[in-house]
Amino acid sequence: MQRQPIILLAEDEEDVRFALRQGLELAGYEVQDFYSPDGVLEMISRHLDGILISDIRLGADDGLVLMKQVYELDDAFPVILITGHGDVPLAVEAMRSGAYDFIEKPFPVAQLVSVVARAVEKRRLVLENRALRQELAEESKLEGRLVGQSAVMHRLRAEILALADTDADILVEGETGCGKEMVARALHEEGRRSMQPFVALNCGGLPADIIESELFGHALGAFTGASAKRIGKLQHANGGTVFLDEIEAMPLELQVKLLRVIEERAVEPLGTNDLIPLDVRFIAATKIDLDLAGRDGRFRPDLFYRLNVVTLQIPPLRERKEDIPDLFNFLVRGARSRYRKDIPDLTTAVLDRLISYDWPGNVRELRNAADRFVLGLPLKLGKEETGVLAASNASLPTRVGAYEKQLIMEALKQQDDCRTKTAEFLGIGRKTLYDKLTKYGLD
């Protein structure tokens, strides 16, 4: 159940404060009341889902000073002022300074509840926008693009950071859907070529009769139909990175020409004798064993050895199931932005199904599951019938760890990220909680 926003109520008259609190609580709000400004500022934070209602006169204190102090902590925190008749001009001036609204005494509680509802909605939108901006900022980092706290993902990110600023050509190996292009883009964006073109080519998706022209370009009249000069993809990428996906699908006769380009760093467009220098980095990706394909005659061994100077291996999702909760949450946030839908509660039952499944389609299949989850559709994993729990192939420590992590995440959310309250809620010591936050990458 979603927690109600908290209403901070500062009113020095006890009977008025009691009546307002009772009316707001009957309307379903959680209320924290104060007879003076003392303690109010301690509650204010940029993450607090709530608003402040303050009398403009608080005994010897000034509600306007309190409002100013609140705005120093968060200039988008809604403040509703309660005024006497003589204070109306002062309240109008306060609204010009940023107050959300003011209500003149005497007033029915229903009027206050109506103003509070609008202020609460405004606060919700502010917090949601901040959360989205924070997610975008985090996702621009390497940890935000290549999600996961498993040892293999830490290793992969470290390798990318070590190689990104070099010109070494790289071979990326991994099953279908495991994120090979994501790794290639990370290598490009984390390095000195990030401001230059990133050209991705699917060698299995280009027709054999035009792939040579697409890669190398051609001169006018180089072949029938060549009615204009064309700059090839390799030349277009000059200064940047060329990503050759499914390189195992490239025709053997073209592999010879690609090998020459990689070794000489120059391209010769069709129909010319001119060598055009290239300053590009090559990243190739494959889902098969190219060494074995070379021995079988399906791939040129010399091209394999040229590309195999540095190899990055992306593990399949079934080998890093401890990353599934974080990765699924990441994909769910993306689906929320695309479909503009609220995120349903991720229950432990759903999480157990996600971890139990082997994900032959890897991250691409998990993304589809995230889309269905946000759209409110039943999860259908593989060929299973809707609602049937897949048999678990994950180890007991993996399942227990993922379950424990999810419980901690849910508790943190319920306790507004307060570590002390979360530890008490879970019935563990604070040090134990901090150790687990570090273990699961939640710190």
C-alpha cells in the first residue's frame, strides 16, 4: 500500500491545531503537528513527500521566517499559510515570495482539505520529476548502463574502463540478447572518441550484394546502378568507432577485404584505386566460437586472430541471477517512461519467478517481461502457461540473497530511506543493516 503524504501543521492555538489535525486525518492524511517552528525544519528534506501548513503568526515567532527557512532547504516545498483578517496583505506578499496558498480565518476544514489535496499533488509531481532526473543522471554512468553487482559485472565494467580510452580493437563474445551492443557503446562513450560517430553494422542483416558498397563506399559508375558517389560506413565513422555485430555472418570473400582495412587502417572505395586513411576503432561481436568456426572453414582464422587481441566476454543472464532484481527494476523504470504507466508493486512471488527462470533470450527477453509487467499483463516466461511457477534452477544462496535484498529494498521504501527505522522494522541491528546494504550494492 502506498504511504500517504505527511502534513506538517504549525499552529500555536491548541484548539485550532486539534481541529485541523482531526479534519486532515479524517481526510486520510498523516499529520505531524507543532505549536511552534521548533522541530519543523528537522522534518524538511528534498525527499519528503509532504507539505507544510503554518499560521502566519506563531506566538512570538513569525510563520514567514519559517517559510523562508523551509525554502532554503527546498525551494519547491509547498507552504500553505493560515492568516487572520489583518494579515491578508502580508499573506499576498508571501505568495509573491513563493507560498503555495493562504487561507483566511475562519474557514471550514473542507476548504483546507481541498487546498491540501492540490498542494500534495504538486509535491508528488515535483518528487517524481526529481526521481526521473536522478535516474537519467545515474543511467548516464557506466553503472547505470551495465546494471548488476555480481562479480562478473564488476569485472566487465572494470575492463571497459581500462580499455575505453585505448585504440585497441576488441572482440565481444556473448549469447543473443546479452547486451553486446551496449558494451560496445560503453567502450565508445567512456573513451576519447565519444564525441565522434559510433557506427553500428549488423553483418547478418545486410544483403550480400550491397554489403561491400555499404562498408567501403563506391565511386560514380563503379557498378550498374551506381549513379552517384557514395561514402561508405567505415569512412563515415572516421575518428570514431565501428561496431560489427554478428561478424560471423560476414561473407568469407568480404572478410579478406575487412582484414586488410583493419591492418592498414585505410579503405579503398569500389571503382577507385585510392586508399583513404581511416582513424577508427573496430569492435566486433559474435554469438559463436569464432576459433571453432575458423577450424570448420566458416570464418577466416587470420581475421579471428586479428580481432582476438582483446576479448570481452558477457556472461548469460542465467549465470548472474543475483543481478536480475536490479536489472529488472532498471528495465521497469525504462518501460514506465515509454508507456507513462505507474509501476506495479514488485512482490517476492514475482521476483522468485524471475530468478527461477533461465532466460535463454537473456536481457532482451527480460526487457520484454519488464514491459509486460508495467503494462499490467501476466508474466509469460518461455513456453510456460500463465500463472505457472517455473522450476527453480538457481542455487539456494542466490535465491535467498535476492529475496533478502528485495525485502530490504521494500523496507527502505516504507521507512523513507531512514536506516535506523529500517533496521528496527526488520528486527536487525544497524551495523547488520549497513553490512547488507554494502553486500547488495544498496549503500
